[in-house]
Amino acid sequence: MALQIYNSLSRQKEIFVPVHSGVVGMYVCGPTVYGHAHLGHAKSYVSFDVVARWLRQSGYRVRYVQNITDVGHLTDDADEGEDKIARQARLEKIDPMEVAQYYTRSFYEDMDRLGVERPNIAPTATGHIPEQIALIEELVRKGHAYEVNGNVYFSVHSFPEYGKLSGRTDQEALQSGTRVESRNEKRHPSDFALWKKAEEGHLMQWQSPWGMGYPGWHVECSAMSMKYLGDTVDIHGGGMENKFPHHDCEIAQSEAATGKPYVRYWMHNNMVTVNGIKMGKSLKNFVNLKELFNTFDPLVIRFFILQSHYRSPLDFSETAIQASASGLEKLRDTKKRILQTVAGSGSIDTEGFRMKMTEAMDDDFNTPLAISILFEFSKAINGALDKTEGLCESVMADALLFFDTFAGTVLGIMGPVGVDPIQADANSRMALDKVVTLLLDMRADARKNKDFALSDRIREKLLDAGIEVKDTREGASWSLKTET
């Protein structure tokens, strides 16, 4: 069975054929770094981590690009409101780039703990301003964009296929999120911003042919994906909420500029819900990963996420995570039992399980089915060990390799055979969490009692130990001072 991927554009599964044989260019929309990562982020980046892992396991050479949005993402996710990072900087009374750098470090720290492998390239929007300006200039030159009062807008009517990914009609786009003030300046309310004129005092602005300003949110992904992966990208991933307007806008501006198909396979992960309601920062119902890691092993969180297909919603509850913890422990116990068993004469059909696992992963990365096969395999192993004095040496080696390949390399829920460094790191981090939390509680008491000398001393000592403390409205948070 060949690898099949559900293409959000065609709304059906398609056999995967990359632009260049044996090579995959994959772009996934990264985070807007104005706060700590939550479980919704974890679902997206764990899901696409497994996609990249399986492609590599299948023999492809993968170039995985995942951006960092550090400018241009406005609070209403379209063309109105305040830049999310600039807003956070104003609330915290620090420079926007300090906000972006702090939360970028925090994001990678959390992803590392979840076993998410780093992308090959992690470009930032602020680091690619010239590329974005060049793309906008090309769109203006070809008549797909126009400038008004220092703002540059993409003309949706110049691209008849606008909305083909989300399925929204032009009229629906016209009615979506429009405001009176934007209608007066745009030719059509559905036109979207490529470049925004910087207001007086705006801290994040660059010189452009249209004056001082900053890029729109949508243009950064087109500019960076095409810079590193070419005019046509094999796989573009992101959350379902990004289909409109973000990905529809990406398609329009990219294909208008190049005249070529922008993406071959669009993949969208579903959302995390809390009591059936989407989890998100704007709804203030999100579960902060750092807080979650204080209670649960990060690999249990990863296991919990992968028990849901990437295209299915994932409903959060501590009961469900506890069940995942029990299930993962059973798989670990089976591997330990193999390692501790003396070789005998027992046997199981390891190759049959390997074929079933491959079929599951080739069927649009079906991780819930893959995990169920892991449990079937574990049951078969334990059954054989219960009936015999042990497995023969070749079967033991195959069984351990099976766990190492599929539970380890592919799903990332267990470490190499005989060693689990991620688990060991998770245990160490949980202990560190408890110690730092205790010190932060002491610091909070000191601040409450106006003992600012003690408060400052605790913060300085933590900083000397490589632990950065940030005071927010919700209280103090911390992260390791590591380079990204």
C-alpha cells in the first residue's frame, strides 16, 4: 500500500507523490510567540512531528520548515486590531523583540520535552522582511495588489479561485470580519493586507517602497516557504482554523505571483476542546503546557495526543490523560519484560505486526490505529511469555526492534531499546519544576511582605543557575535560558 494523505484542498485521500522523487518539502505554520504554548499547540506540532518522522522512516529525505511569527499577526487574525506581540510588549512594558525571544525559547523548551524534533529550518518573519517586500512588489507589478496611503492590499477579485481551500464563496469572504473603516480604503472589503503602514510610535517597522511599515500575517508564510522549498511545496500543514483566511490568502498571493500551484497536499489538524469548546488563548480556556508538565510526564501528553487522529478533535480531561498514562506504562512494562526474559523457544508473527503498522501509518498517518496495534503486539508478547519459558533470541531481537522503530522512532513515545533518555529527562524536569515552584512561592511571599531584597536575590540566584523568571499578570513563570 502506498502512502495516502488526506488533501484538504481536494477533500479526499490521495496517493503521495512529491515534486522531486525521494525528497519532501514540508512547511508547517509555526506559533505566534506572545505567550507560553498550550495543549492546542502540542496537538499540532506533535502531529506534524509524526508526519515528518514517518516520511523519513519511509525513506524520504525531508526538509521541514516551521516558521516563527514575530510580527504582523493582528489581534483579530485579519487586517484590524493590534499586533499580538506589540500588544503583549505594551502589557509587559518591554520591547516586542524581547517578548518574541522569550516566548520562542519557551516554545522550543516545551516541544523538546514532548519529544518534538526541531525543524530543519525555523525562519522568523522579522528575519525575512526583504523577501516579503520582494513578493509584494511582484504582486503589485502584476496587478494583483495596490497601495493606498502606505498600505498595500491584495485584490481578491484579481484571483478568481480565492477561497478554494476553505470553500468560502466570495460573498462570504466579503461579509467575514469587515469593518466600516477598512471598506473606505480597500477597493473591496475582502481584500487583505500585504503591508501595513506603521502608526506613530509603532516599535516594529521597516523601510519599504510604500514607506515605514510592517508585513501582514499572510505574506510571511508564502515568502518563507517558497524561499526554502521552491514555488510548489509538497506538504503544507497547519490548524483547521487557519484555512480561512490565512491559507486561502497564502494560496492567492503565491499562485498569483508565480503562476504555479502553491501546495500539492494541504494537511490540517483538528482542534483541542475543553467540554466541547475549542481551546485557545483568546477564550482563556487553554491548558498551559508548563503547568501540565508539573503533573504529567510529557511523553504521556504526547501519547494522549496521538491516541486521537490528527484530523479528529481531542477533548481534554485529566481522566483521559490518566488513562493514557496507564496505557503507556503497560507498553513500557512489556518492553521491560522482554529485556528481562531469558531466551527460550517461544515465537510470534513480528513481521505480520510490522505490515499492519506500516499499513496504518500509510493510511493518512493513522496513529490511533498504530497505537492499537502496539497494544495487540504487547498482548501477543505477554501471551507468548506466559505460555513458554521465553521467546527465541531472534524473536526477542525482532520484538525489541519493533518497539524501537514504531514506539520510538516513528511515534516518539518510548526511547531506544533499554534506555529512555526522554523519560529520564522528563523525570529530572518534573523534580526541577517542584524545586523552582517552591522558590517562586517563597519569592511571592517575600514580595507580598515587601521584602524586595529577598525577592531580587531569589531571582538573581535562579538566573545564575540558568533559569529565567518572568512576572506576568497571572503570576511568575520560568524557563531555561537556552539558545534557539
